[in-house]
Amino acid sequence: MPREAEPSNNERAFILEALQQNIRLDGRALDAFRNIELELGDEYGVADVQLGNTRVVARISASITAPFPDRKFDGIFTVTTELSPMASPAFEVGRQTDTETLLSRLLEVALRRSSALSTESLCLLAGQKVWSLSATCHVLSYDGNLLDAACIAVLAALQHYRIPDTTVKGQEVIVHRVEERNPVPLAMLHHPLCVTMALFEGGEKVVVDATLQEQQCSEGEVVVTANKYGEVVQIKKLGGVPADALLLLNCVDIAVAKVKELDLVIAKALEQDATERDVGGLMAELKAENER
């Protein structure tokens, strides 16, 4: 089974010695993210996120299906990931790696089990027809901190997506085309985002948004998922050195501050996309304060 190339002993010693002096190879502060580039597609529900050299594209699709027997009033929302050899030689086609399994589970908890999306709003006919929403993450390039990039991409795609408007007549569901009615945004209850922190020096030093080399030299990782209001969705300790309560509280404080920054990046991208789509200036015409 292919593996990611490990840093040499000299590279490892250099990275660790630099971190002891609070220096990172790319010049960032210990609690700083790499440059985030977020592009929303021409088609609704497509988000392309580049976090340093890590790049993830998320796409939302929807179809009408029957609900689960025990959840008659809830639609279906699933998150899937696709890691190809194009992103890293450690990934193989048709074989799920530990990285992909962990990524899928963490995204599942962060976005689906946290009820970020109101599945009740996806119900069309109770017990008969509901919207089945699928978010697919395509990893195009991998240089560490895959979870944060994927979470940003999926959340941005969900907020960007527009689902076709429908009309229910008796037992019949009519799905309207875009030409007939404008599609409607999804009912998002909150916007959880993941922040991954690498631990060094027995947990005494916390590094945000580690690159692949920093990740390979780390002694463990802590993942905190929260929204901009400071509500914590999940805390995961991924292997390595033990973490006490004070360390986890420190990680939560860092994550909550970073989530507000990430949420602002997504909000700006969505606002810019809405402005670019408003070609005819319809929104300006509808404003009460526009000149008569």
C-alpha cells in the first residue's frame, strides 16, 4: 500500500527546532491559517477551496426519493469524499485509506449530526417523497489540513446551493424549472466549521493549520468544530500525546476565534457571488431607498 513520503531526519529536526523558537517554515504565526482562496462556481452548489497547497472542490446535488421508514418527516443528507492519486500518491483508486475514512466521519459529525441543515425542510410528502441531498468532496491536492479545507468547501457549497421550488397537489409533487420559478436556498440552522490543531512538545505548543510536513512531525492533533456563536459541536483528539482539560480548553478558545474568521471569508465570497449574479440590478430596483 503506497504511503506519503516521510520527512528526512534532518528535515524533521529542522522543523521541530524552528517550532521551539515559534518559527514556521512559511513564516506564519503559530495560530495563523494559510491563505484561503474560495471560488463559487457558475452552477449553484459548487465551491472550490484552496488552503495553501491543499485544494478541495465540493459539489451539492439533489434528487427526490422515499424517506427512511423511521424518519418519515426528514429528508436525507449525506457527505461523501473522493481522494484520488492526483491529490497524493498515498491515495489509491477503489481503496479507502485511513485518511479518507477519518475525513468522512469527522465531516459527518460536523455537518450532518450537528443539524447544520434542517432535514425537515427537505420533506415534500410525509413518508412518501423527500429531497435527498448529497455533498461530494473531491480532493485535488493534498498538503496537510484536509479536514478544514473540506469543511469550508462543503459549508460554502451548501449556502450557495439553490434547490428547485416545488408545488404539492394532493399526492403529486411538481418540481418547477428555473425558468418557471427561482430556486430557493437551503434552510441552514447554523454554520459549523472545523479547526485542526497539531500538538508539539508534549502538548505545550499548539499549531493551527499544519502543513503536511508539520503534520508528520506532530505528536498528535485536536479537532474542534464550532460555529461563530461559540457553540462547540465536537472535540476530537486524534492519537499522540495525552491532552488534559486545560489544553483542550485552550484549543477551544483558539478554534472559536478562528471560526469567526473563516465564517467571514465564506460570507464575503457569497456576497460577491450574489453581486455578480445580479446582472440587471434587480435587487437595487427593489430597495425602498432607490431614487424614484
